[in-house]
Amino acid sequence: MFEGIRIYAGKIFKNHEHLKRLYDSARAIRLAIPFSIDQMSQTLAACVERSGMSDGYIRLVVTRGAGDLGIDPRKSVKPSVIIIIDKINIYPPATYDEGMAVITSSVIRNHPNSCPPRIKSLNYLNNVLAKIEANDAGVAEAIMLNHNGNVAECTADNVFIVRDGQVQTPGTAEGILEGVTRQTVIELCQTHGIPLIEKTLQRHDLYIADECFLTGTGAEVVPVVKIDGRVIGDGKPGPITRKIAQTYMKFVRGQV
């Protein structure tokens, strides 16, 4: 299991939400983390203080630990916890001003009854294959469809579109990770009177959207201006996307 967590102004952002998801994921695969959530939280805080970083990124990894050959989890009896603190820059600064192009991948998102996307595990081959397609197409990200052909999420980010003034995003039933940044944006929209709905989206909805943006802990809020070669809106980050991005960046630093 793993989590990516941001540090803003020396504080761990959405610490509880990230740790809750980590422990839920571990519980789903019957991995017993050897610390309580409170103990893990205290350890993270100590590591951040030791790092001396004001703004940074935490990569928290929990494995079943060393064991014999084979796939039987009972052979790994002592879980390992790894905490990495470093800087992170997913996209160039210009991307947030100008927006970016993405594709839809031919690689579908994992079936929920196979490798549930709601479990944030290091089993990322599915995402890596889609990322390779994005690289080959010369773009930074790929939108992945689910087994029903509906929009799920990107290789590392959740997807939002704006249509007729309403923000729309796929729900968990579409086979997505319940992103912490995604939930934060949903709550900010509700707080600031921006209409939002979780609904099934098809590729057609992406193509006719007025605006599109992605969210993720590493990416934060990044505009999308072209999908599969089709220009979204007027080809520039739209007003609602900009408002959400600006509000989000103020929120993470306690300014709103």
C-alpha cells in the first residue's frame, strides 16, 4: 500500500484522510499495519520536522515485509513501513497557465472485481501501460475508461469536466480511486456555490465539455485543453477551472 501526501507551509495536508485511506486499503487486502493511525501520524510529523522542508511531498509505503518465495501472504509476517520525504513537480509551471493535452488510452482501468482501483496499491502496471501510450502520443496524461467503456480516471489523477456551468466527475462505481484532492475539490465546489454532480461520463462527454481539469495530490488542479486532438472549449483553461484551482491553492495554505 502507499500514499502520496503533500506538505504545505510545514503542515501535512489532509493527513487523517490519507492515513484513513491507507489503513482501509491495507484492511481490504488483510495487511496488518504494525502501528495505529495516531502512531503513524506522529511518525510522519517527526519525519517532516527532521527533513526541514516547508513545502514537500511524503511517499508512505507499507509492504507485507520480507518472506520466502511464493505468493502466500502468510510467508511474510513482519510488515515494513517506508517513509520518503522529497520535492515533487509533476507538471511544468506553464501547464497550469496554458493547460495540457491528453489522450484516452486503449488500456482499460482494472475491473473492480479483479484489482479494485479503490485500493491504493503499488500494483500500477495497468496505469504504467496507459502512461506509455500517453508518452508515445507526446502528451503528459491518459484518460482510462472502465470495463463498460465509461470514463474512469487518468493514470494518476481524477477527471472533472465542466458543462453548462456544472462540474461533473465520475463516481466510485465507475472504478476510480477516491482521491483526497478529488474530495477536497468536491467540498470546495459545495462551499463556494459551484454546481457539481457525480455521474457516468462517456468519451463523448469529454469531447463536448466546456472545460476539463484533473486533480491529484502531486498534480493538484491542472487544466486540460485538448483530448484526443479535440480542442476543449476555446483551447484555454476555463473560468471555473481557474476559480477552482485558485481556491484550492489558497485552501491548502489556510487562506480560505
